[in-house]
Amino acid sequence: MSACTSKPEDRVTEMSQTVKHNPLKKDERQLAELDRRIVLATQSGLPVVAEPYRIIAEQLGINTQLLMDRLETMKADHRIRRIGVVPNHYKLGYTANGMSVWDVDDTFIDEAGEQLGQLDMVTHCYQRPRFPPEWTYNLFAMVHGHDRDEVLQKVSQIADLLGSKARKHDILFSTRILKKTGLRLKDKG
Amino acid sequence: MMDALDRNIINTLQHDFPVCDRPFAVLAETLHSTEDELIARVQTMLDSGLLTRFGPMYNAVNMGGALSLCAMKVPEERFDEVTAQVNAFAEVAHNYQRDHEMNMWFVLATETQQELENTLAAVADHTGIPVYNMPKQKEFFVGLHFKA
């Protein structure tokens, strides 16, 4: 059993040594193709078993260490955000969610974004383009709560925190999920 | 009902699941449980819908794909018709109705930027309603996840 603490860099080095005889471009293409197959094999989830990576590696016809190396590489370059679970936030009792939108002076956008990201119950925080005059908001923060009041309270705390950095804000509550299929890479075969 | 171990699993696994031969065995040490128990708990929570996913979360944009949040002002009387038109696009990953003049918000995910542009144009064309394209320009760090 390999230790979870082994450094991914070491394994990447090992691997690049094993393929160093081939022209670089071909290696890159092969790795890209392998990564694509890994995404297709894991995008709907990992098997819930003692050795999930071995099962996936067998499906792909590669060895487990190579699969783990590629996953670590994709984590390191942020193609994978993280490996883990996603809870259904409704079932955890967070039944209200509001998309709070803020008109922040561009000068302060980084400061404001970082402040918001650190708050409890803000799960996404992005700068997005404005469409004046219809849409002047450039900072989006998804705020979750156990009910609407909690979300409103949170948003008013954010307003206090941002003070004069935010010229205007609004909150858009979702009233219906119209579609939720998640992101899927198409299998080109 | 969730117990302390379920909550602990949810809170821990929202942050990271180890990459190694026996990840559940490694987690069992920190969670003061056993490999078999953790496997059973995760499977039960997936079956009950308390967990919606277990595995790697891919970042579509860093995978070379394109992703954008789009908004539309849909007239009330056309809302259901437009929902069907928009949802018919496979590139639409999520779609939410929100209580605002901009009342339809959907996420487009495609493998290339060109496909994204084409889909945007097609949605506007099929529905006859302008689409506001709001891709993220910057993502800010979010420290916390849902506390179970």
C-alpha cells in the first residue's frame, strides 16, 4: 500500500523518465488522451470500494500508480478542483440560496472578492462583466442559509462589510430549478 | 438521520479525499472509524441523496473547455416555452428561475470557446430573446464548505 504522503512530484519525475525516449510532442498528446479517458471514466464518480483507483485503472487498462500520478498532476494544475464529496445542501437544511450581486468600483474588486470569499455560507464568488445600463453588478456571491431570513441577514452583513465599496446590490433568490445535469464531457469514442 | 460520524465524513470529504491505494483506510485513522464502516456510510449517503457526488470535481475551464453563466429576461407568459427551448441544448448544464427581471439563469459548458459562442447565438436565435453572457473574469477563493 503506497503512503498517501508520498510527494506527487517524485512520481511525476519517475514517470517522465520512463517516457523520455519518445519525442515530447507525442508524449504530450498521449498524456492528453490518457487524461481525457480518465475524465470520462471518473466524471460521474469513483466506485465506493476499498481500492477505487485500482478499479478505475483496470477499466482503463493502465496501472494504478499511473492513474494516481495523473490525478495528482491534474490536481496540481487545477484541472481537478478537488477529489471528495458534494453534499445535497437542501438535505443538510440549507434550503434557501440567494445570488447576491454587487456593483463594486473596479479599483476595489479584489479586496471585496477576497473579503466575501472568507464569509460563512458564501460558496461561489466571482467577478463578471457588467452590461450597463441594464446590469451594473460585477461581483457575484452565492449565499446559502437555512431560510430566506438568514440569507437576507447575511447579505446585509456583507453590505456593512463592503460599506462604500459597493454602490448598489441586489439579491436574486432561485424560485425553481429548471435543469441540473452537471458538466459532462462528451465521449467522442 | 445523520449521526456524528456522518457529519464528520461530510465535513472532511468536502475538502479532500486522498489519492493512494487504500484511501478509506487512511481516512479511517483520522475519523476514528474503520475502512469498511466509511465505505458503507458513504454508499448509504449517496443512495439516500444526502451526497450527490463522490469523486474528482473537474474544472471545465482548466480542462480547456468553456463555461459561462448566462441570463435572460423571459416574458412571464413565455416562461415554460422558453425553458423547454433552452433546456433542449445539451450544453446547458444548470438552469434556474430567479425572482428578478433577469429571471432565467443558466450555465453553458462546452469543450471549446467556439462552441460556447455558437450555442449562445443559437439560444438567442431559437428563443428570440437576447442572452447576457457573463463568464467569470476572476474567481475568488472560497474558504468554507457546507457544515453538516
